[in-house]
Amino acid sequence: MVKKRVKQNYYNYTLRDGRFVVKYGITKSPDRRVIEMDNAGLKFTSMTINPVAVSKKTALKRENERIKAYKRSHKGRKPKYNK
């Protein structure tokens, strides 16, 4: 029996304000997400998108790993908008 392959249509992204990371996240549509974040009033200057599409489960796992790594390097604090 062959398992169906999970759709890989999620992207990980990083929001930065200057050189500082302010949010790690996932999205299906990066262009739409930039507009949503701007409308929500979040202050950021750039958005870096990981160009490799992955499944939702993998994207969430990678997001959590990046937040944990950030916390280890910043005295246990999360990025500004990852509260």
C-alpha cells in the first residue's frame, strides 16, 4: 500500500527590523502575509522567506526550532512578536 504524499505548500519566514529578528513564522502565501503583518501594525523593515516549500508539520517544527535557538542566544527571550 502506497501512502499519499502530503502537500508541501508552506514557507518559513523571518521578519526583521533593521538587523534585529522580530518574528519567525510560517505561511502559505508570503505576499499576502506581508500585507497582513503591515496592516496589523507590526514594525518591520524586511521579510526573508525560505524558498523551499514544506508540509505544515515540518514548517511548524522548523519555526519552533528557530525560536528555541533564538531563546538560547538571547537570555531566554523570544523575538518581539513571537509572544
